[in-house]
Amino acid sequence: MATATYDRTPPPFFHQGPSALTKLAFFAALAVFLMVADTRFHYAQPVRAAIATALLPVEQTLAVPVELWRGAADYLRGLDAALAHEHRAREQLAQQSAQAAAAERLRIENERLRALLELRAALPVRSTAAEVLYEAADPYSRKLVIDRGAAHGIAPGSPVLVPAGVLGQVTRVYPMSAQVTLLIDKDAAIPVLNARTRARSAAFGGSGGDVMELRYMAANADVQVGDLLVTSGIDGVYPAELPVARVQAVERRAESGFARIVLQPAAQADGVRHVLVLEPLQLRLPVREDVPAPAAAASVPRAARR
């Protein structure tokens, strides 16, 4: 039998209740009535309070993942901000450390320059301030190179000083620079005077280390640890009474006729940046009368005749 012959419409007997439009109108009117009644008499307030109380744990439970997500996001943002702040603080600290180091270096340099200026005013000879360029690369000698040369009036044999005392002597002169041999060099020598006993002797560069030696002194010579040795001023090079070294150790040997005397230089070469180059005293000494004038003029260095 064909399916089209079946009647799918329910018989009128089974139609029960109002229509959908009637239901919509009824419930709409009921909703309006309930809203007006609740506004006037507040009869639904206890119901709402009971429902809100019953649903509060459920709301809190459902809000936990949301709060955890927000807290994790806030933590990560705070962590990133803290790391960025720490990075900026470290950069500022590094800049401040560099500025503090530069300020301390400038302060020390200014103190040394002031000391050089005071020393320059107290010296009776002409002097020239110079800056140390570098230390000579020769491992078997102790020499410095300064930024003043023949063009600035530097002459061979000129004493080189720092505020603490004599540092060395100019041994080579170039047009715009000069080489300074330190007193601790193995080939250096300088006449000295014991400030306590007024005895003259000669100090030489040590065979090793930053020390000097007082050679050819008798074993019973009056030399004590702590004695200050200064320039004698009779060699025609160094002005008198400039600090040279201090006696560090005295070894008196019975089998030897000489004492071994170790000296600590008054001027330390490490860390020196500025020095004072003096005019040799021989350029200021009067010409000897027993030397003919032409010969005397020829014996004076060219820098002095200028």
C-alpha cells in the first residue's frame, strides 16, 4: 500500500490546550504582572537571595580557573617588568661604576698634576711637563717613552722626576718624543748623598726586580736601614736634595770587604702617567776659564745655545 494514503494529521479529538499564540500572550502578561508586583511589593527578593546563596559556591568554583588564568597572566607580566627593571638597573649601575672609576682616575691624576706643579715651582731649573706614552718593549731594560722631544727643548741627560723623587734620565731624544731610562734599569747609575751621614756614594740599578743597589760600600760603612739617599748636586745633571731611594736591607759579610745594600726607589714606575723633565745643570753652569771660548761654545749642547 502506498504511504501517501496515510493521513498524518492527528484527529481533532487529540487537540488539547490553548494555542501557541494564546500561551505567548498569557506568559507575557504574567511576566509583566510579576515584574510590576515585584517592583511594588518586593515579594521576589527572598527568592532571589536564596537562589544567589545557593549558586554562590557554584559561581566561586567556576571562577577559580578564570582567576588562576588572570593571576598567571599578571605574574608573567610582573615577572617581565621586574626583569626589564633589573636589566635597566644593571645598566645604570654599570654606567655609574664607570663614571665613578673615571672620576676617581681624574681625581688621582689631578692630585699628581698638582704635585708636579708644586714641584716645578720649587725647582731652580727650567722644567717641561710630559706624559708617558708607553713602556719600552725590551724585556731586559726598564725604559719609558714620553711625548716630548727635541722640538720641545728636551736634551739628552735630562733628569726625569715625579713628585716622589727621581724617576730616571733621558737617554735618547727624538723630534717629538724621548726615551727615559729608569733608575731601576740594570745599566743606570746616579750619584747620591746619604741624608743622615752626608756621605757620598753611587746607586745602581738592581740586577732584578724594582730595586736598586748601593755598590762599593765598605762592610763597616755607616749605612742603616731606612736611610734616605738624595741627589748630591755635584754631577752637573741632577739638582741637589732630590729623593732617590731609601735603604731597604744591609748585608754585611765577613768574607767580603763590601756590604750588599739594597735600595727601594723613592719613585715607582708603575702607574706613572705624567713626569717632569728638568734641564740638565751642566747647561746652566758657567764656562770654565781654562777652556778657550770657541772650544767652550762647541762643548755646550745645541739646545743650550738656543
